[in-house]
Amino acid sequence: MTAEDLPVPAAELIIVGHFDKTPGYATRRSSGSPSWLLMWTQSGAGLVEQAGASFTAGPGDLVVLASGAAQEYRVAPGRDRWRFWWVHFQPRPSWYGRLGPYARAAGCHLVGGVPGALHDRIDGVFHRALRDARWISPADDHPLRPAPIPEPPSASGELGPAVAASGPARELVLGAIEEVLVLATASARRSGDGGDARVRRALALIAAEPGAPHSVTSLARAVALSSSRFAHLFTSEVGCPPMRAVRQARVRHAARLLEVTDMDIGQVAAASGFVSPFHFSRAFRQEYGLPPRDYRNRLARNR
């Protein structure tokens, strides 16, 4: 099956499915997709292209494609199939930091080489997500409504798709996606793993405590470099200066606090390492395009 500009789900929908495709299958979206797309390859291989990047995804590779960029994916040339799980979704802001080190291009991520010992576990998470997408709370169920029937596999072995329609079902599926991202990014190889260990150490320190009083001097001292040498090396390998990376980590941490706590804006700012709510609001708007209060209100409306 080849699809040119294949219709895609509305941005707010979360849909889970499973494909087992043979040569000839391809999906092309010249205008991109309003939703993000995650694909986990079980066997075979797919050729993925987005935002100028092109790579092959094989078993144990997780692909995450952001919305808005032209994309194409198909069974890789010379392969007899591509068997993979897929999810259309909108990401939680806190996920951007996990995906950043695996970017192949803007909005195009390959988390490659997840160890084989985790494959069954990740497959199980997707099976659970497919069930959870159809979940109905016992409190909302009607005694005359038939219980949902699990989707049987097709003749090709494909499963789904299933739309997470209710709020609880959406949260359950988003939780499954987050579990997959945590498992994959915590264990996979990354393109930067061959880089300088001191830069990786500094990134780990920032990620572990984004609200700590980091500075170029303190980070350089922690990895036994002069401030000037550290700043140059960090910028060369990461693509941005150290304090910009610190600010981005603080904003992502703050976004997570806004999502899961009732802390007021001043408390979130202080817990995330900002010197004042004003500086926090300005940095947050630069990263997310809206003030922290509006961000929290939008989350509350979507629940």
C-alpha cells in the first residue's frame, strides 16, 4: 500500500496500532502531520525520512517524529517486512529533554539500539497501551453496555488501531508512551556517546538537579576543566552554551511541576532555580510560547 498525503488523526487524538507490512508499503505526508508519531520496530526494518534526515530503523530502534515537517516512511529496500508498533499523540513538555540527545534533525529522533533484554518489556507496554486505549472506568460503565472486545490480530498479525477517547484512557496511554521513552532513552546508545565524557558528565549533573545553582564555573570545576575550555567544548558538542542548556533544563523541570503539582508560580520558579517569577515567566514563554499560568490553565482544560 502506498499513500500520498495520507490523512492523519486530528492533533488532539491519541491512537495506538500495530503494523506488519511487506515491500510496497509506504506513507508520505508532504505537509507533515498535526500529531507526533512514535514507532517501535520489532522485526524487519523501515526507512524513515523527515526534515532532511534519512535512516533505517531496525529491531530495538525507537523513532519519534514531531509534527509539522514533511515525512515519509516505508519498508526498507531489500527487507521482506517491517513489523512495528505506532502511536499518534501529543508529547508532554517534559519529554523534550529525553528526546533531545537523539535528534537526527529538527523534530526527527532515533533512539537506536535498545538492548534486547528490554524488547519484551517494551512490547508488553504497547500491548497494554492498546488495551488501555479502550478502557472504560467501572464508575462510568452502563450495566447494559457490552464489555469491550479485545481487537483480534488480522491475518497479517496486525493489531488495532484503537483511539483513546476518554480522559482516563488518554492518560493511561500517555503513561505507557512515557514508560517506553524512559526505558529506551535510559538504555539506548546515542550518537553523542562517542563524545567527550566530561560533557556527558556535565549534562548528567544538569539533568539530575536542574534547580541547583549551576554556573559555567561550577560545572567546569565538576569535570576538572577551566571555565573557558569547558564552555568551548560543551558548546561544540551540545550545540548551545552551558547556561542555555541549564535554562532549558530548568524550564522543562518547571513544566513538569506545573503539570503534576499545585505549587504556585513563585514556588515553581524557586524550585526550578530561577531568581524571580519574572525571570521564570520570561524564560518559560521563550521556550513554550505562553506564560506558565496559561500553560497550566490549558492543561487543566484538556483533562
